[in-house]
Amino acid sequence: MDHDHPLNVSKSTAPITRDQFMAFFRSGTFYEHMSDDDCREIFATVLKGGSDLTAKFLNELLEDYSVEDVIVVNTKTLDWR
């Protein structure tokens, strides 16, 4: 890891706090220092469980990223909301 990277923490330094991480995540600095692979890894692992993945959430995500040719449908209700 780059020594100038905002999340660089040595063994003698306390781990970053939630507030520090969230401030970094919400800043433009996040995008300057994180690779596309880093962002995909965070996205793929950050949710706590399967209950976080609803048709509504996934469709909102697809809409946020302007993906127009995919719809997620809840197979139990055949609902996409």
C-alpha cells in the first residue's frame, strides 16, 4: 500500500474508526485512491447478509447506474419492487 494512501495504517497506529472510513468513502479522495477492483471488492463484501439483497434494492442500484436492460424479479411474488 502507498505510504501516502489515506487508509495506510502502520502497526503502531490505531485502526481507523467508522467515522474516518465513512468520511473517506464519501469523499472524492476515495475515488482517487481506490482501483475499480478495490471498489468491486468492497461492493461485493460490504453487505451483511442475503436479506440485504432485495429485488427493490437491486433494481434501485441498476437504475442508479443506468442499466436499462436488466430487471430483478422476486420469484416468490413475481414482483420487482
